[in-house]
Amino acid sequence: MASPRALYPDRASVARTASEPLRRALMPDTAYSRAVRRGFRGDLPRWPFAAIFVAYPLWWVLGIGDLIFPLAAAAMAVLLLRRGRVEVPRSFGIWLLFLAWMLASVIGIDTGGRLVGFAYRAVLYLAATVVLLYVYNARSTLDRRYVAGVLTVFWGVVVAGGWLGVLFPLLSFATPLAAILPESLTSNEVVGEMVFRRVTQYDPTSYLQLDPRPSAPFLYTNGWGNVYSMLLPIVIAYLVSVRGSRRFWLVLALIPVSFVPAFLTLNRGMFLGLGVAALYVGLRALVRREWKVIGGLAALGLVVGLAVVVLPVQERLTERLDASSTTEDRANLYQETLQRTLESPVFGYGAPRPSETDGAPSAGTQGQVWTLLFSHGFPGVLLFMAWLVLLAWRTRHARGAIGVAGHTMLVVLVVEVFYYGVVVNGLALGFIAAALLLRPGSEAEPATAAVPGSGARPRRRPRVVLS
């Protein structure tokens, strides 16, 4: 006589062993069930990835913003676990060590408010990790061209947000989330900026009298500059991959249009990041004698030069430098951060703390490296940087327009972590690029061992952490 379990199999058993008609009968044919069935077959669906970037304007208007990363990561984690096998890139243990050290740094937290901030940042780190693993494993659905296309749409959203700040610099509104959260939360500075949206970074009460700087759909202008400078290489690569189509002309027209909000952010860090990207790609092309690439960079440089002449960039940048002492202030803040970290060098303080200088930003801000140093000590920042540098190094042999652009994104990220807070957008973008390029079968990470007798050394296959 059959056992009760044989007569009434659980859902997981049905998914693994039942025929397709029976599976359809037991699982209603909804969008969710179709996505789940794809996960059972080993194919991870595209929608959790696309939902983050394509629908980002919706999340911004609702007040969710960057919280969409943890929400989407939760769905990705469920789909990964349902599939039952998760592969990770080689040396992933370095990043796991960072996560463990970051979590252990909670011992430095001294107030409830800082504990909330610590938990929020920890969730964002974990969300970026899940996004990395999801893209790395979704090889049959998230191919290079599709991912580049989604990120190009996200870049278009960033450009549209920048133009919103240019045309309506004083626009602000309360999001639906503001009506739901209690005043005890909305009164918090960071939470308040999330639920009460502004399209520019502007303080009309400041004695410096600086012009509004575009920031939408992010909280700060620096966040806008970080994402824009990281995405522009992949946008140009996508442009190459769709040449001859309507999308080519649309993206091509948007690139010079994007220079207006980009320049008016007066974001020196963004200018530096874009300069590093252009110089790096140019040097690679020169070494390989890729004259088309050099010609394209020259044409792009000409357009940039014309934009600088037409737009009041130099004038506004000079005004900003004359009206403020941001460079000196940052240097003083970095010195204070380093000195205070030496008093707690192992685990740091768990989170940034108010500066000892009146009116200065909190110690452990104004750059991801400094946040890591102050919050998680010297081991934390060393593990974090070791992982980023390793990703950039291992993707250096990437080929094709999208491959080179993805590697360049990582190079820009390594540079910009010294003066930008990159959690969560910049870090997630870098992880997505790395996941694409480090998959088995890519140029940077061959899928199979070398053919015997070829003289090439075999590469190890990626570790399986769940099976």
C-alpha cells in the first residue's frame, strides 16, 4: 500500500517529478507561477532584475527609492533557493569575510538611531550581494545585451531626472510613504529626504547662495554623478550593439542631451570618473590599435568640448569653488576620520558619528572608503577594496563592446569609492558588470578546462555553495 506521502506529494516533489500538465493543474497559470516554474526548470526569470531599473521612477515617486534593491533581492533569493543550486565566482569568500566583519562591527554602535542606520546599510550590502549572485546564475535569461539594454533604460531615467531638476529646480512633493510612516521616522533627516522628494540638491537658507544642482531620482547630486559616470560606458557599448536599429538613433540623440544636466551638477567627482573611463578605454584601444574606438572617443570629446563652451559650466564651477571650501573641508574631515579610527582600528564605530568640527559633515562620510574605515575598521575597508580590485583585475581581458564597458565600470567604481558613497546603486551596478563578465564561458572566465595538449592551463570551475 502506498504511503500517504506518495498519495499526496508535496508541492516541491510535484515540481520536480510531475509532468507538465499535472504541474499546470496544481499551480494556477499566473505570472507568479510561470516565474516559479521557470525557476524549477533552472531558468531564472528576468522580471526581478528589470523591476529594479525599468520601474525606478515608480519607486522614486512612491518614496521607496533604493529600498527596491532589498525588496527585489528578496524575490531573487527565493527564486535562487527554489532552483536549488547557486554558483558563486571564485574568491567569493573575500566578500563573505567582509560581510561577516561588517556585521560584527555592530559592537561599536552606541545609540538606537545609529543601530537603525547600521541595519539599513547592512541590508543594502546584502541586497547587492544577492543581485550579484542572481545575475551570475541567470545565464540563459540575463544575457549581456539584455542587461546592457536594461541599464541603458535606467540611464535614461537618470537623465530624465536630471532634466527635471534643470527645468523645475524647486519642485518637491510628499510621497505616499510619507502618509504611512509615523512622524517619529519621517522626522529623521535621511528618512525625511526619502519620503519628501526634491529634484535638486539645494538649500535656499544657506549663506553660500549656490545654484540648485540636479539630483533626481536620487537623494544627492553625488549619487546622480556616480550612477551617470558608471553607466555612460555601458550606454555607449549598447549603442554599438544596436547600430542600424531605431534604438541606436534614440540613444545616440540622448547622449549629448544628457550632458546638460550632467554638467550643471558641477560634480567634480563625476568629471574625474568620466575622465578616467575615457583615458583608460583610449589607452587600451591605442595598445590594440583599435582606431575606430579612438575615433569614437575623439568625436565624443569634440561634443563634450562644444557643450562646455555653450553651457555656463566653467562659470558656475568657479562660483562654487569661490563660494565654498569643499576641497579643504573634505581634507579636514578625512584627517579627522583617520585619527578617530586609530582609536578603534579593528571594528570601527559601526556607523558614522558627528564631526568634532561644528557645521562639518559626520565623520565617516563623503566617500565609501571613509565610511568603511570609520564604521568597520581597517580590516573592513581592506576586505572591501580587495574584492573590488580583484573584480576589476579578473575582468581585464573582457572582449567586445559590452565586455570592455563592464570592465571600465569596475575601474571607475574603484576610483570613485574614495569620494562617493556607492551603496547601493554604484555597488550594485559594479556587481552586475562583474557577474556578467565572470560567468563560466565568458572571456574572463572560461567554462571548460583547456584542451589536453594545447599548452594552456585549465581553469577551475566556479564553486557551488548550494546544491
